[in-house]
Amino acid sequence: GQRWLFANSFILSLMFNAAVILYMYVAVAAFHDSVSVRGILFVVPITMVVGMAPFAFNGVGLQEWACVLLFPRIGVPASVALSAMLLIRAITLFTSLIGGVLYLHLKSRGPREGVVGVEPSSVRPG
């Protein structure tokens, strides 16, 4: 009786994958003039699956290897593919660092009155 849950998950998955494809397209277009959207549609899902392999932390190295291997097949030089993946890794690292610093800053301020905590340590039993 939870078909809406499946439908919502499917729609969110499509939106996420579309965003990743757009993200990769913009990153590659930053280094290369002619980029095929159809080519990106072919390469990105494969690199995402390769990145899920448990051989490397967060797919680091594996996704770059997959991009360097696959992008020349769609007319994008391997150097551009590696540059785009490194740009994406740098953006991810930068935004994660901002989030981590913001989290530490907010946590150091201590709890405020009337605000419900979202961490398990702030929930009191009973």
C-alpha cells in the first residue's frame, strides 16, 4: 500500500541522476568546446557504477580511471576527462569543508533554549 513511496523514490532518483549528468556536462564543458550530451548520458552512469566498487574510498581513483578510459570514446580527450573529475572532486571537498566548519561552529555554540536537537545525544529518554 505504499506505491507513492516507490514513485517518489523513482522521481528523486531521476532528478539526482539528471543533476549528476548536468554537473558532469558543465565540468567537461569548462575544459572542452564540443561536448555531446548523449555522450555524457552514456559515460556518467558507468562511472557512477564503477565508483561504487568497494576497492577505493568514495570511488576516488576508480571514477577518474573510468572517465579517462570512456571519455575519449565520445570525442573528449583523456586529459579533459581527468581535469573535469578533479574539478568535481575539488568542488565536493570544498563544499564538504564549508559544511564541516559550519557544523563545528554551530555545535560549539551549545544548545539553545526552545530548540529541538536532531542528534541522538541530545534526545532524553522518557
